[in-house]
Amino acid sequence: MNFLASLLRGISFVPAVVHGVEALFGSKSGGEKKQAVMSFVGAALGISGAVAGKQIVDEAGFSTGLSKVIDGVVDCMNASVWAKAK
């Protein structure tokens, strides 16, 4: 599968990963939870393999972009009924 398709598939499950990490690590700091989400999503996307295969040429830039996606998902979830259900 090409990398773009893998990326889009990986991004599509970020909300579920955020929700799962919140359920598992709710008492941890936001930074710790974000790092857990980054680890799960990074593993699912196969970032290390994509870097080795030259599909990702700027790993730091890619990680920064992924971090922004996660922040956006958290912002959306916190502004929704989901956050009020707790």
C-alpha cells in the first residue's frame, strides 16, 4: 500500500487512540498521554520503516505534523459532548 493511503488510514483512528489512552491513563499528565498516543499511532503507521524506506524524508517534521493532528483531535473532542459525558 502506498504511504499516503497508510497515513490517511492511520490518521482516521487517532480519535479512537486518544479515547483509549484517556481511559487507560486518565490520571497521567497531558504530555504523558500525548506521548502514548504518538507512540501508538507512530507504530501503527510504521514510521520507522517509512523513514528507512525513504517515504518520510524529514522525521522531525513528520512528528511535528502528527503532533498537531493529535492536538486538533483532542481540541475537537474536548469541545464536544464526549468531554461532557465523563
